Amino acid sequence: MSARRLTRTRLFAATTVALAALSLTACEGDALTGSPSPESSSSASADGNDSRPAGGAKGDAHQTGDTGATGDTGDTGKTGSTGSGSNGSAGKQGNASGSDSGSGKGSGGSDAALPGKCSASDVRITAAKAPRPINHLLLTATNTGSKTCALPQYPAARFGEAQAVPPVAESSKPQSLTTLAPGESGYAGVRLSSGDGSGENGYTTTALTVPFEDGSIARVTLPSGGVYVDTALMVTYWQTDVSNALEY
């Protein structure tokens, strides 16, 4: 073999050895640096120990599930009725107001100032024929007691043995009850019979009684000879003026 060929052969062999050595060094360097292989990276993700948020890595993109269908919008709920709390508060305020006004009335003594009801024991009733209109009787109730009292609305007069009281002329009703201070008098008119003779079942009587609301009864003396009454009998409300009692 010539010297030139021998030299070329040796150079080739040396080059081959050097390349092999470089390849081995590169493999060992990868092992020493600890660079993860593709397989180890996949294993880490499968363990679930990876602290990356979902979708944080590029590889997560292909694992994302399909987007779910949008649910139907729910029906709008009915507006609830207004609570009763405020109404309850208003009710309490109303009750408080009523209580206060009631207390004021009681403490003021307005009820105590009202007169009591008259009784037959402290009121004397007399009867006299009225000069006009004809067939009319004037009743006079005088307070003979020591306290002011209120007469009944009208005299429920009973003539003789009558079972019913006569009707009252509603047009004669005053605005308030007639009250009598000691010594004062109230008046009521009585239409005894019809002036044209249209009344029926007429009779003459000498007895007259007038009951009071406390159950007492006043016995009234009638004019001498008694009075004649028929179905036209009617009385007025008690008045404070004689003329008002005789204009019906």
C-alpha cells in the first residue's frame, strides 16, 4: 500500500471516531441537563398535579369540550304584592292617634260635663189647653231638682188606656236634646184630634202619663173635664220655646 493511501485511511478513521465521540457527548449532555422528554411532559399532565389553570397551555386547546347550548330564558316572575309592614305601621299610628284623642276627651272631662237624664222625681209636667191652634194641648216640663238634666226626645204620652204612644212630628225635631237647668222649663205640643172631624175612634179621657228613660213615670193632671182624642193624635219634640211647640 502506498504511503498516500495509508494516510487517507487513517484520516477517515480518525474523523469517524471524532464524529462518534461528538454524538455520544450530545446524548450525555441532554441527560445531564434534565430536559423533559415529550413522554414525561404528557405524564405530568395526566397526573393532575400540574398547577396550570385550565386552558393555560397550548395543548389544552384541543381538550376543551364543545360549548353547551344556551338555556331558555326563564319567564319573568310576577311582581310581588306590597308588604304589609308599612301598613301595619300606619295602623299603629292611627291607633295611637285615636287613643290620644280619646284620652284627651276623658281627661278634659267633656263626657262628665254632659247632663244626666231627667227623671219623674225631679221634673214636674203640667198640661193646659192651647188657645190656638184648636184641639191642641201644651205640655210644660219644669226642672224642680238641683241639677241640670236632659229631657227625652219627646213625650211618649199615653192618654187613658191607650196601648200605643202617639206618633211624633219629625219636622219639629230640634238640633239637640232639650236640657233644663234647675227652675227651667221645656215645652211640647199635642194635637189631640183632627179639626175637621176626619179622625176616628175618638174618646174622652182624664188620665195622662208620661214615662221617662230611667223607667219612672210622671202622672199629668189634665184640664177639668178631660180631653177628647182620636186617631189624629200627635206630639212634638220637647222644645225650649213655647211658640215652637205650638206651630205644628
